[in-house]
Amino acid sequence: MAEKFQNFIAGKWCEADSGERFENRNPANWDEVIGTFPKSGKSDVERAVKSARAAFRKWSLTPAPVRGEIMKRAGDLMVERKEEIAQLMTREMGKVIDETRGDTQEGIDTAFYAFGEGRRLFGHSVPSELPNKTQWSYRRPIGVAGIITPWNFPMAIPTWKIFPAILSGNTVVFKPASDTPATATKFIELLLEAGVPEDVLNIVHGGGSSVGTAIVEHPDIDLISFTGSSQVGRIINSKAGAGLKRVSLEMGGKNAQLVMNDANLELALDGVLWGAFGTTGQRCTATSRLIVQEDVHDEFVEMVIERAKQLKLGDGLDESVDVGPVINEGAREKIHKYVQIGQEEGATLKLGGNIADDGDLAKGWFYQPTIFSDVTPEMRIAKEEIFGPVLSILKVKDLQEGIEVMNNVEYGLSSSVYTQDINAAFEGIRDIDCGITYINGPTIGAECHMPFGGCKSTGNGHREGGWEVYEFYTETKTIYVDHSGRLQRAQIDNR
Ligand code: NAD
């Protein structure tokens, strides 16, 4: 029988007020039900926010190093359960087991970073322009954080948000994607076991338009951290903006790998295969475009096709599989629609282009690794996020054109340049309009202690990861202490 998961609201595991449930199935085998989950709505969010608000003061007064020690215990538990979490995640969302181990490891790294940050959370101490006056700034928690996450990194992304939110002294109302609620629930169980007080954390399962909207519109939620599509991010931004909430948005991408004539082609080949077909192309940082300089274009395209042909599709729990299914039926339809659009636009379909449903693949949402060449910058397959195993290849004459083509999209998340020429590398670093640029590495491979995020339609200026995310979850307070015993007027008495 399928496991029955619950919400965790106001310190208790509970059903949704509606009494209704939804199902979550394995995308590699839709006969397998992973679990059923409460179908929540506005009144469930209401209770969660009330509890999180009530818990805020006590939690915010708990010393940050003590909060940090709880993050350390959570990290230790994740280390112990890494394999169990990875197995569940692969069954729940399909990516291959090595990658779900990596996803879990990113959560572990983020926990240990938070542990350390409990003893930092630095402010600034700066000299005054007046004598006998001391001044500094420090960082305070903000209040209740609404956390809304996508399904493609079911552990890493919630940890990127929830560890810094609670380490900083905020309380949390969390809505995970309804395609990956089981992994999210395991994470909350683990945090509670590590010692996060019960009323500090709430998880409310359900849809975006019901639970997500209720979180975004709730007047007692102070900040929203969202990762997902740019389309939904825009809606969230306008609603949360009207409520003057602090909002962090990490959204879509249309990332490119640029391969110059002088590149190490074998290295660039490993990079593009991992970047384009890892996580079945369903990463925000996936390599969706390959831009190749003309002298090596034909040779490199053939190399990519030869290797892509050998990728093995299947259930991600099988260690020999390279590419798992896509997340659900809607995603597969969208991918297939883009493949048809690419053909109509006149791109050359070099590999794949169809649903994969032979033998064991018949009961999963599999799609063949697909490659288009002769793609031009104005085609939709060169500009829009497909979010599947589809690679569009474009030819350019030089570095300048390569960078122009790279920048010719509405997104600005990740980018990569393969070259042996240090000047070309630095030109790319300077001129590519993205939050992340890799040199001689694929467009994927972020580390949790570096800022992560993008510009243009990918983000709204905040960053996940490293020290920067702690700025989002804290508010600066500035302190002046005048110990002169007299009125000292800044800008006046010292002139
Ligand atoms: P999505 O936008 O459909 O959903 C993301 C989350 O928002 C889900 O929990 C969903 O239920 C919720 N939601 C949907 N409508 C809502 C609404 N009106 N109000 C509030 N919440 C709502 O995205 P997805 O399909 O889960 O994820 C794929 C997208 O996420 C891709 O565009 C990908 O590029 C992006 N992504 C970005 C990053 C990044 O860091 N930039 C990382 C991973 C994924």
C-alpha cells in the first residue's frame, strides 16, 4: 500500500482541512504509487502562518550558534540516510541514482555551511566621523518565510532555502512541488529529529494556485523565496510586491556552451553530454544550446551525436542508466511539441525526436535524447526553455558572434566557454550576461558555498548559496552609540 504522508502544521502531523488527498507516482513506472498527500488550501496555510508567527520571537532569540548546532545534527542525519533519501528521490522524480546522491550531498554541504554561519552572520563595525561615538551594523531575522520550491532538486533546493532561513532565526511555511512531496517531507522529519522546535517549521502540501497563492498573498508572511518557472515567478512577484514582501526569485534558463576552434574537443564533449542530458535536461542550468565555432563545427557535431547515441535510458535506480524519464506527462508533451516546432522552423533533427517507449520504458515518461543542428538564433528552440533532453546546435564565426548569440535570450543563468585562449576566456567572463560562467567546464556544477542565481528573466537580483543568501534572510540594523555626553550633530559639528 502506498505510504500516507501528512502536512506538518502548528507542531502536529495532520490532514488537510479539505480531507482530500493527491497521489504521486514514479515517472519511470507509473504503476508505482510513491504516496498520497493532503490536498491543502487557504485555511491550512492560515493555521501554518499563525503558528510560525507565534514561534518567531522565541526562535529569533535563540543564539545563532545554538541554531547552528541543530543544522549540524541535521547534516549528520542526512549523511547517515544519504542512500535512503537518494533512492526515494529517484523513485519520486526519476533522475539517476548518482545524481540524487549528489542532490542529497548538496543538502549535507548546505547544512554544514549553515552550522558555520551560526558563528558568523557578520555585521560591520565602521569608524564614526565624530569623537566618542561607536557604530556598527548587525543582521536580524525578519519573521515568517514562505518557501516555494520546484521538483527538479527536491532536496538541494529546499535545503538552500530552509537552512539559511532558520539559521538566521526566521520561521518557515514550506510548500514543495506536488511532484516531489515525499522527499520534502523526509527533509522536514529529519529537521525535527535534529531538534528544530516543532512550531518553527510547517510543511503544507498542495497545488501552486491554492497553497502557493495563499502563501504569497498572506499578509503575515514577510518574505517569499521561490524557485521555479519565470512565468510563475512573475505572478508571485506582482502579488508579493503589492504586499511589500521581500521576494527572492530563481527562475528559468536557456544556457549555452560555447566551443571555440582551439578547444580541447574531448573535454568539451564530456561537458556537453553531462550538461545537456544530465537530469534528462531538466536542470535550470542544463545546456540547452551548443554554440560551435565554424572550423570545428561539423567534426564536433558528429562527435556529440556519436556519444549521445550511446546514452542508456531507463529507471534511474539501475546504476548503468545514463538518462531517466522526464517528470510527468505534461512535461513530455511540451518537449515533443518543441521538437515539432524545431522541425517546422527548419532545424535539422540529427538524433532522437520522439517518445521512447520500447520494452521497460513503456510505463514511464521517457523521451529520446534529441539533437538539432542548423539552428539559428531567432528560432524558438534557440530561445525558449524546453526543460528536457533536447540540444540545439548553432554555428558561429568567432568569439564575438558566439557571445552575441549566447546573450540573445531572455534568460541569464549559466554559461560555459571551452577554449585554450586565456584572453578569449576572460572576454567571455566579462561579456556574457549570466549569473554564472564556467571556463572549460559544463554549464552545471554549482557548489553550495558560492552565490547561485541569474540575471534578466532568470532572477530578481538575489542569490542562493554561500554568504549572499544570508543577506536575503536577514535585515540590517544600524546602531550608533554616542558616549561623548553631549549632543553631537553629524555633518555639522565636525565641520
Ligand atoms: P513551476 O513554476 O511550475 O512551479 C514551481 C513551484 O511554484 C511549485 O511548487 C508550484 O506548485 C508553485 N506554483 C505554481 N503556481 C504558483 C502560483 N500561482 N503561486 C505560487 N506558487 C505557485 O516550476 P517547476 O515546473 O516546478 O520547475 C521547473 C522550473 O523551475 C524551470 O523553469 C526551471 O528552470 C526552474 N528552476 C530554476 C532554478 C534556479 O535556481 N534558477 C532551479 C531549479 C528550477
